[in-house]
Amino acid sequence: MKRRALLSAVLVAGMTLSGCGSAGSGSSDDAADDKLVVWDWKSGEETAASYIEQAKADFAEKHPDVKVEFVAQPFDQYYTLLGTAIQSGKGPDVMLFNGGGEIRGRTDALLPLDDYVAKDRKRLSGWEAFTAEGKVYAAPVTLQGHPLYYNKALYKEAGLDPEHPATTWREFLDDCRAIAEETEASCLSLGNKEGIGIQFFLSALGPGVLTPQEYDDWIGGDRDWNSPRVRQIFELWKEAEDAGLNNDGANSTALFNDAFARFQSGEAAHIVGLMSDVGHWKDFREFLDPDDIGVMRAPLVNAGADPSLPYDGGIGYGVAEWTKKPDLAADLVRSLTSKDALKAFYADAGAVASDTTIDVSGGGQALATIVSEIETGKPALHVALSSKTLDLMGRLSQQILSGSTSVDDAVQKLADSDQKG
């Protein structure tokens, strides 16, 4: 009963956050010469308030007569609303993007920022996720990755060593069996209602499957969908479901925030989460003892693989191609990535900022483990794919779980989509 009540509370909080903002409002065409309009999905969240205020203060020092309006859009509608703005050729001056396919598919609507952010290139990390054809289209605010978190308290309950999680897929399956036998928790908390669960699974488990060369080729755009190891990732996706590792109803469970709530309420032993600002180490600490939050590397599936932390630029702000104030808008982007603003984002939201010089030593063991992996980490596999292929992968992943399509058919369709670009 206690866990069900906790789960409900977390879900209500999540829906409140995702619904904030006035959808579709705010256009640079409606703004005066002394005003900039920003669209994002972060500025309405309480944990981002100090970050936004710090960024505003930094910008106001340089441009005291220019007003800035933030319009927080619901995340589940954000890219649809943005698409409408792009089609009409009018909307905000500055807009927030996820790194990877979401921004690379929309660069025609953005201004290259290379000349504006040249002084920030060494200070910030994660630029590649916001780069297309050699040009930078947004400045990274956070680094985002996909650690495999585990609940040490459940490990103890299952008779497992919480300080030595599985290092191979076979060991992981053995641990999952122990968890199923000795606890009431599922092994994995999976939310794939939005089709996002497969993206996290691909990036988190893929490093234990692919060879380093296959991994680098994938990120570089030379993806061999006929490779047995690529196919194996999707076989593992099906195997985890068939073996009962996932919670019931994964296809009807939203990742944001149902699956995360299941993990932090102790109803699942593992989850592929995020490392920055939501569904991550700090969120989980609200209901789990910080000492019980573990981070493990991807289990080794094949000899020759080299598991590492999958991470890349997380979110970043870009400038609309149609803005009438490009210099001011670019200056606002620089304020949104200023050191004091990013320090506030880390302190209140737990964001792993793109400025890696920020001291995160007070974040606890889970964060320390994540940060220690950044230097040797590689870009996340799903970030290399186009938004069109990611959407298709989401639908096909649901069909694989339901048994309505085969792994072979799904991989072939993904290969065709990826090759079309």
C-alpha cells in the first residue's frame, strides 16, 4: 500500500511538470525590438527556476533594456508545436532542443552559431550532439547519458552483493532470477508507451554488444544493420520481455514518469535512466536512500565489446533562422550556458552541466561514478539516428514486445529508414 501511494504521488508530480506552460504562445514577430522570446520545456519547472534567473541576470548585465520572455511548452507537444512554427516561418527567437536527431532534422530553421560561441568551445562539452555538417546549431546546456541504475537495498534483499553487480549478461540474468525469487520487484523498470524505452535500451546495453569498431562506425554514420551484433541488441530487447525481466505492461507504461516512479518506489531493481536533471540520481534520492542508488556498466554480452558510459550533449539552445535580432539572440544563448547559470542548474536540478569544471563532489556516490566515466565515455547510439528513424524504432519496438512483428522484419525496416536519411 505504501509503494502504491508513493507511486501515485510521483505520477501526479510528473504530470504537473509536463503540463506547465502555455502551449503555442509566443512569437518573435509579436515581440518588440527590445524583446526576445524563448521556447523550451524547462523554464516552467521549479528545479530550473534558479537556472533561468541566473541566465536572465547574466543577459541583463549586457543588455539591460532588452526583455526576455520564456514560454514553457509541454514536452509531449513540444516538437509538434515547433514544427508548426517552422512551417510558418515565425515563432520564438531562441528554442531548446535535445541533442542528436531532433536538432539535426531541423537545421534549416536555425542559424549556425560557430562565430558567436567560439569563446565557449573549450569551456563547454557536448558540442557534437548539436553539430550538423560541420556547423554548430545550439550551445550545450547539459551532458546527457544513459546509466544503468540499480537498487542496492533490493540486491541485499535478494542475497546479492550490492557492491559487485553483474559484469556479464549471463550474470545479469542470474541476478534477475534471484530478485524475482526473493523480492516482489521486477528486474527492470521499462516504460515504452512513447516508444522511448527502446532508445534508452539501445544506448545503455549496446556498448556491451558491439565491438569498438562497430560502435564507432555506427556513430560515424556507417551503420551495418545486417551485422549479427546489431540484430542481437533487438533480440535482447525481446529476450528481456520474454524472460519476464520487465514490469507488466511495458508498452502501456510511460517512461516519463511512470517507469522512473516504479524504480524509485522500489518496485524494480534496475532502470536505464538519465544522468542529468530528470529521471536520474538526484530524482531517485527523493524516495531512495542515496547510498542505495548504484550505477553499473552495461553487462558484457559478447567478447570484444568494451562497455562504456553512453553520453552526449543533452539539451541546448539554438537561434531561429527567422529572428530579427540574431546578435541579441545569440548573446542570450551564451547567457543560458554561462557558468553561474549552469552551476545553479546543477545545484537545484542535478543537471550534469556542459561545463565540466563545475564542482559536483557533493552529489554522492552515484553521480561520482557517472562523472568518472565521462572521460572514457562514447556518444549514445540512439542519438546518431534521425528523428524519423527513432519514431519508427519506437513503433517497431512496441510490436516486438507484443509479438506482432519479428526482430528480422523490424531491423530491415530500420535499415531502410536509416539509409533514406
